[in-house]
Amino acid sequence: MADPITFALPPVPFGPAIGVPSALPFIVTGEESLRVVTYSESEVFRINVHWRMLTADRRSIQVFSETVVPETGVFVRTTRDFSLGPGLILNIGALVTGATVRYGQVYIRVSLVRGTGAAAAILGTLIADYLTDRLPVGWPGSPILHSPDAKNVFFRLSSGAGVPGAQLSNTVPNNARWQLVSWAATLTTDATVATRVARLVCDDGAPANRLAHSTIAFGLTAGLAWRVAWCQGMPIDTAISTVAPAVTGGWPIDLIIFGGSRLLTEVDNMQAGDAWGPAQLSLRQWVEDF
């Protein structure tokens, strides 16, 4: 734990006269810790956690500040315990530092625990919410939010371009869930005369366990750059331009897929020179805080 900053207070009696800013301070004996659990989309993000405590003799306030460095990987669970001395916890806050973060990229849960490691007993959850570099969370004040219950967690992702003759695939990160809103990419067909049929497939990571698929009914002919898209709730497929061919397919509404699931293309009659460009995905993404 970092050395605290201490502010001296004049002698005051026990009780409300000490001017504790929080209406719900926690009295701790020195055997408790703050357990900070984070899920971060990138290990470059830094989560600053700070708190204030009134010392046991009620003569000073100590300010603590700690930085949580996420484990490497997308939404890998990071857990840190910070020991508390005896006194009263007045308030706790958390904020992402050093990077611009969108809502939904970092989730934090701060609990008061007694003991250490797996044997620690959780005494209460103080903070549970998504946070950004401009949207701090804190106790008291912030609501306890279970990670899948959040709204406005829209993201745009872009995959790399495919190699000629190969399909595109996107995998849901572990500890995450997706709801696809739209998927779009350009399929450039070579000069080989054949009608290609494009399909977007969702499975649970195993090809045999297909969860959903949607086929573009309009055939894709040779020698063109086809803009192919699937959109949530769209009905039948239509070519909407003959200059820059574009076709659209529908996708199920409210289909939630979990970590390890895949979204991948499946093109019938795909030729060796056919190539997918980068795919742009618009989706909702939540953390699985289990």
C-alpha cells in the first residue's frame, strides 16, 4: 500500500460532532482489505483507486491512492487486495488514468473483505460499475451495477483484411458478451465466372454448433467489389446500387453470444482470387463479471 497523506484534526468527541462527510462510514479493525476486481479491454489502461479514512484515534484523516495495472489480455480478470488499518472508511473513488476510455471498456468492483486470498469473506460490495477517464465512480454515491445490466455500451470494431480465398472471422473475447447490430465488409471477386453466395454464421466456437446464420439472397458475380452487410432486424436482401454493388441481409434481433463464440463469413463458390476487405462491426459489448 502507498504511504497515505495525513491531515490532522483537532480533538473531537466520538459521534456526529467529528464531521464525518459520509453518512455511512465503515468501521474497520485492521483485519479488513479493499478488494478491487477489474476487467479491462486493454492492459494499457490504468485504474486509480483512492480512499479516505478517519484514524482510530479520530484525530486525523488519511488519504490513500493506489494504481491497478490490468493483466495482459482482453477482459482478463485482475484482482488486487489493499490492506486497511483501523479506523473509519469515509469514501472511495475510482477513475481510469493515462488513456481515453469509452464507456464499457473498463468494469470495476470494489468490495470490503475480511481475510486474504480465496478464503477471504466478502463483507459488502461498495462499487460496481463501468468507468472511464471522465466518468469516475465512487462510494457513497454510485449505484451498484451488474455488468450485463448496463446500457449505451455500443462499440465499433474493425477486423483485419482477409487473405485471398479465405473467410473472415471474429471471436467474442472471454469474459464478454456481444449483441451484433451490424456487420459490413467489401468482398472483391476475381474474374472467374461464378455466382458467389455470401452468408454470415454464428457458432459457439465449434463449427458443428451453429447458433444462427443469414444468407444474402442476391448472387455476387465476378469482377466486382461488393459491399456486403448484415443488419439487425433487416428483412429481405436487395442490391441497392449498380455502380458500386451493395447488398444487405438481415440478422436476428436480441441474439446474445458469449465468450468464445464466433461470427464468420461463409461464401459458396468462393474463388482463389476472391478477397474480403476489413470488416466493420457495430455491436453492444458487456463484461461477464462472474
